[in-house]
Amino acid sequence: MLNFTPLKMPSDVGVLRQQVREFLSTELAAMTGPQRAHSWSGFDAEFSRKLGQKNWIGMMWPQKYGGHERSAIERYVVIEELLAAGAPVAAHWIADRQSGAQLLRYGNETLLQRYLPEMARGELYFCIGMSEPNAGSDLASIKTIAQRVEGGWLINGAKLWTTNVERAHMMIALVRTSKDEKNRHGGLSQFLIDLSSPGVEVKGISDHQGERDFGEVFLTDVLVADEMLLGNEGDGWSQVNAELALERSGPERYLSSYRLIEELLTSVADDPSDIVVNMMGDIASELWTLRQMSMSVAGQLSQGGNPTLEAAIVKDLGACFEQNLPVIVQAALGEDVSIDRDSSLYQVLSYLLRASPAFSLRGGTREILRGIIAKGMGLR
Amino acid sequence: MLAETVDRLFEELMANGMPEMEHLGTSPLWQPIEDLGLTDVFLPESEGGFGGCWQDAFVVFHLLGLHALPLPVGETLIAKKLLREAAINSPAGTISIGSCTDAELSGDGAKTLFSGRVSDVPWGGAVQHIVITCAADEREQLLLLDSAQGSLESRHSNEAGEPRDDMIFQNAVVSDLKSLPGGKDKALLYSALLRSAQISGALEGSLKATVAYVNQREQFGRPLSKFQAVQHQLALLAEEASAVKCAAMAASRSQDHDSAEFEIAATKLRANRAVGIATSIVHQAHGAIGFTREHHLHYWTQRLWSWRSEFGNDRYWSNRLGRQVLAEGAAQFWENLTARGDV
């Protein structure tokens, strides 16, 4: 019923892992703990460019489009090293993680040649337009529409909670191309939209602690060419769901609060209380287990499997872990751990307490995930 | 292949519900296990065994939990593994494992006599032999005894009614005795891996039973499985079962490669934590019927409660693991965590 066969890491990944570590120890030497705590929302255009030069973006893409034809497991190793180090990967993150794969699966030759090489260089940034003002978890109720016109499609509507939108050059948007009264999942399509097009207005939104990682996009009579349609008209729903299933179980699903663990280990006094010792044991146990689970799903995906249920399980457990971490650390602080407000530990903790509610919202809420798991078990 | 055969056998053994646990040594249930050579998973093929590894043993351990089979199959398997590592020939029949801190060895050269107290022995009064780890003559020793020589100081049962006995031996004749460096901790780690795998099996068994129950039981005119509150509780249950199964499989694989002290510690702790969450969900989903003696839900839940505290409870493993991680320090944490997967 539940397949979590452990992944056997190829023995040669150790070399790659070492290369990434050496690169990061130089590149990130000046980064502080609180900066690293931003994980995959940390933005640094120069860093993304350098990572592209190391051939660590678009690792699995074909060489003819600027990719490097490495395996899924090699990519996994690079990603987990980047996240564990707190590298600022936000600029290229979505292009590398999702949009490139979507283009390769559904994009035509023109789009692949035009966009993928620049994405692999870490210079072309993407965002994903799914949620709207009145369509969040109920994604099929989106209202943004594309109408066929002379020379392409005219798009009207608005997207909301779009991560990276203020810095992205391109957006892959899910829009309605027709209405099917009998099938609400029908009539949806995906388009590639150049955010510098006339009629596009982008506004960043500050989150409750003042970070601006997401925003909204207003689309008013935005004309896109025919070639910008991804896949087939009307297949948007299944295309999007395949994408979401793939992005549920990577290392980013349990490492968002990782910085706090190293900060804690650095700050604990020589003779800590059992409360702190036992908490460290709990954290190590959960993190090790989650990593085994995540790698198992990665292994199944790389062999062409379809572990939708398992991936949803990893994401929900991972988000619970990431959210629980700042809570238990806050509860356990005492004389054997520094609680100075100027300390790196305190600042990382404070940031993560406030950032962590998003961990079970982004990319599908906890409630949606548990529904998927229940469905996988035959309950609905 | 192994999984199918063992699954079928355990299902047959449990076909009439939970068997009586008295007089285990002469129980007709044990003979098919012995006939199949199931306790010889680790024995090389050249010596008539399976030539198996820990990942094969996991399959057996997991199915023991899945079927809630009340027999010391896992204990015997691990006792034989320890005996083999100490180069002692294994006897046939049931064997359990114990640890003694006040061991006294005496003898006249021809035979060695053992005196000491061994507590909390699984199936202690019911098995034919017992393997004991102890420190004597300033060395860690492994010794094999005919358990009938022991007197039961007190008979205990675990939450599922399985024997967990305190035994006293007075000048008992030792069948064999060898030095086994690190033997006590090995026995603990192997047994913790056994219980983790059994917990993963019991979680999966109770998950399947709970899914079946909520699909069949109707209230308010529809099956319980159609209520979102119920669905989400079962999703959490599936997550716990998944985490423990994955951890136990990964730890078994690591143990095949090298001593997996960290992995087993992490796994037993994860398994222990799952017990509280899962038993609460499965009982809640079953309502009053699951609380009855007649219903089979307690086959799993009673064992889960027992296994959580056996061979290291949450406090023991979190403390041991925490001390290790803190000793290694921040700079080593990630490096060690990933090195443990890159085998």
C-alpha cells in the first residue's frame, strides 16, 4: 500500500557533493545565519549566475538546450547541499525546479531554444501564476481567461500570491480557455507570459514580517502568441497536477528550518540539560527519517514511478517538522543555550517563527494534501 | 518470495484468532516456523539457512507485527545472530535474549556455572534457551543456557499478555560461553531494530484494518470514510506508518553495510513516537467496538504500547542520539547525516 523502498545513493555522488560544498564554503563565506535562514526565498542574482556557470542549474535538461543531462539523484544532492548551506537560490529556483520541466514536457521547439539556455545560465527567472483572488485551494475556479484572437490569445484577469513575481521575467499561468459546465477541470490551459508585455502590471505584497517574496499580477488585454500555449488547449488541469505531484517531496520540503538546527548546535553549552539533549535527539531522528523518505520518492520518480501518495505524505510530514522546529526550540531555551536577542540563534528563531506558517500553505495546503492521501487510500 | 511465504504462514497461524500463549515450547504453532527454517535467516545457505541479511530479516519482523503473531520468532532470530557472531552453535527451538548485570561465573574447567538475575526476558519462562549478555572476568561475554534451569522470580506480562519474565539462575550449567566485545549494546541495537520493524508492521496492519472499518461503518447515512475529519485523521495515520516503515527499512539496509547505531537509534525513536499518535487514531476511528475484547484491534494496539518501552523508550533513545549529535557538533551534523545515506 505504501512504497518507501530506500534509495541507494550511487557511490559516485560523494565527489559531486564535495565539489558543491567547496564551492559554497567560498561563495557563502560572508553570509550570516539569519540570511541563510531565508532558505529558498533568499535572492542573489550574482550567486545564481555563478551556479549556472558551475552547471548546477538545469542539471537534468538536454545539453542542446543548455542543460547538463545529469541524473535526478545528482540533482537531488546539489539541491540538498544548497539548502543545507542556506544558499540564496530564489532567483533561479522556480525556473530550475518547475518551469524548465514544464517547458520540456509541454513546450514547443521554439520555446525550448528561446528560453532554456538562459534559464540554465541562471539569468532568466520564472514565477507560476496559479492562485487568484477568489481561487486558492479551489484552483479549478480560476477566472483569468484567454480568448483566441488574430495572431494569438488575449489574456485578462489577475493572479495572486505569486512567489518571486517582482523579480521574475516570465510567468507560466493557468487560465481558462473555455467553459465546460459538466467538467470544471476541463477548459483550462497553461500559457507562458513575458511579464514585460504591455498590459501586465505587477505589485509586490509584503508578508506579515515585511518580506516581499510574493505578489499579484494584473493582466489586461495581454496579447500572447500561439506558440506560448503549453501543451494542448484544455489540458491545463492535468499538466498542473502532474507538476504539483513532482514538486511535493524534494529536500526543500523538510529543510526550510534547517538553519535553526545548526544555530542550536553552535549555541548549546558544554554540559546541556537533558531537555536540550533529548530535543536534539528528537530532531535528528525526524530529520534523518524525512530525508530517507524524500530520497525514496526521488528514487521512485527517477525510475519512472508515480508515487503521488508517497510524495504528498513526505510534504505534509516535512511541513509539520519545519513548523514544529522553531516551536520546540523556543520552548526549550534556557540557561544552557544562549538567548541573547543579538545572537544569531535568536534572530533565526524569530524569523522562522514568523515565516513558518507559510510552509503548510505554499504549493498546496495541508488540507489539500491530506485529501490527496485519503484518496490514495481509497477513502474518497 | 520470502515475503509471500512468510505472509501466508503467519496468516494461517493466526486464522483462528489470537492463540493461547501458555506452553509455547510445545505449541503446535512453533513447528511450522521451525520447519520453514524461518529463524535461520542469517545462516549461510551452505549451512542450510537463508543466507539472508538484515533487509531480509526486516521482511520477517515486519510481518510479525502486521499479523501480531505471538511467538518469539524475532527474539530467536536475533539470539541466533548473536550466537553466530560469538562463534557459538545455535540450538534448535525457541531462544530469547536477556542481559545480566550481576553475573557470577564459576566452574571446575569441565563446565561453567552461571548465577545471576535476568529481568524482563521476552517469553522467558516459555522458551527453551536463553542467550545472556553479561560482563564477567572483566570481559563482555555471551552465554547460552537451557532456560528450564532458571526460576521465575516473577511472572510478568506485557500489555498484550505476552510473557516478560524476571528470572533467577543459581549455578546453572552454561551450554556455551564466548567473549563478545560490545555484545550488550549489539543485543540492544538488534532488538531495537526488531521492535521498530514490528512496530512498522503493526502500524500497517492497524491502518489497513482502520481503512476497511471506516469504509464499511455508516453513520448519518454515509460511510465514516466520507467525513473529512475522519479522512484527515487516517492521512496522519498513514504518514506515521510510512515514516516508521521507511526508517526501519533504511536502518536495516545501513546495518547490512556497517554498524548502524545512529540509524537504529533514530528509527526506534521515530517508531516509539508513532505509537502514541497511531494508537490514538485507530481507537478513535473504531469507536466502542474497537475497545472490546472480541474485536481484533487490540492485537496491534496492545503490542504497540508494549514495544514502545521495550529495548529503549523515547527518553532513552532521544538522550543517546542527542548526546551523539551534540558531541559531533554543528560542523559535523550535516556531513554525518548525508554520509549515512551515501552508502
